[in-house]
Amino acid sequence: MRRLASVALAVTLAGCSRGPTPTHAAQVVPSVHDAATVDAETARAVPVDAAGADAVIVVGQAPATDVYARRTVAPAMGFGGASWLDRPEREQTEQPEKALDALAIEPGMTVADVGAGTGYFTLRIARRVGAQGHVVATDLEPRMLAVLADRATKAHLSNIETRVVTNDDPRLDPGSLDLVLMVDVYHELVHPQAELAAVKRALHPGGRLALVEYRGEDPKVAIKPEHKMTRAQVEAEVLPAGYREVEDFEHLRDQRILVFTPAALGAVPAAPHPGTW
């Protein structure tokens, strides 16, 4: 881990108002809940191609076509990719508890798990923030969130709220969050600058944005190139959007964690680290 400048600034997320303050309960989309639970079993039976570095990722995706800042934007995972999110080896390859330990999530915090999928990280976060905390789990795919909510109910976790979002509306309330976590998500954002602006609006003062991405510099990381990002790529996009980097963690097997907070008004962002584009 390399600690950067001291952490002490405000962060804020998302643009849309959603009406009354939610109760701390796992909220399900009733119209898809039953079907999603059944479909999840089908999805787990779909083989994921993990034959090699050029093959990995993933069932349920269209080919990547969009380009942003000289990189290919990976397509968002469809519901057919649920088996990939729940693969048994993920515990070893992504070390989720080790990743969350690095982020120092404390009881009572409010955390957004953006692109939460079926809740692999969401349920872990919910246990860490406890009954006085709150987790907002967002995803483009309502069936993913229906599976997540079902799992939260079975785990007796009542502090999770699910929200179906769109590429144009992240549905994160201004001034509402201590931490925004995106695990293998940022590289799929269709409008990354709009999302970064929304994050700035939604974080509490001193709040953080944490991006977990597969290391694009490492050819041994067996993930398609559009699903990896170099440090230089991340910093070149996030820092000019009004953030400063406060921490990074290189202790995971295949991924790095970069943590940002909004920069002071008028501050010039630090130059990105040199890296492979």
C-alpha cells in the first residue's frame, strides 16, 4: 500500500432525487423477483469461458464497441453472467475481504456498491456497516438485484437497498454517502465523466470513491484488455474530473485499488503516474 496526500475532503454522488428517505431494508422489484431467482439457477449452469488470457469474460455480454479516452469501453454484464460473479475461485483471485479491509469500512457508514450485480461485495459490506449503517446497491440489470435482495433476506440483512439504474442516471442522492465502491465496474461506464460528477455530488464531506480494477499493465492477468485498466488510464480520467488520489493498494493478486476524494475548489490535480496506455 502507498499512502498519498492526507484524506480530508468532501465527496458527493449522483444526481437524481428519488423522493422519501428509504427504510433500511432490502428492496426487491416484485415483478422480476421470482423469475430472477429461477433464472439465476439457470445462469449458474452456463459455462464461463476461462480458457486463457484472450478468452476470459464473460457470458451475457455483447462485443465491446464504444471507445473513450483511447480505450475500449467494455459492455456491461448481462444476467447471463451471474455465474461469473459467483464463481467459487473468486474468493482466491479477488480476495474480497482483504480488499474491504483496505478500505476501512466502519459500522454506521453509508456505502454505495455501484454495479453490485448479485451482491458478492454488497453482503460483505452490509455486515461491516452493521444495523446502523446502510448499503445502496445499484445495477443496470434488475434480475441481478432481485437475486441480491433474495440473498440479503436469507442472510437476515435488512440494511441493503437496491436500485435499478440506467447509463444516464446512477440514482445516487446528493450528500448521502461515505464511500462509493466500484469493483470491476468503472471500465464499463458509458458516460464516465458524468458518473464521476455524480459521485462528487453524492459523497459526504471527507467521502471517498474507490475503484477496483484489474491491472492493465500486467499481461499475466488473464482478462480481456477492455476489462483491465492501467494506473495511468484511471488517473488520467479521474484526476481532471476534480479528484485527488489519497490511497492506493497493490496487495491483491490481480487487481489494484485506487481511492480518490474530491479536490479542493480550484486545486490543480496531480500529474498521473507514468504507465502503459
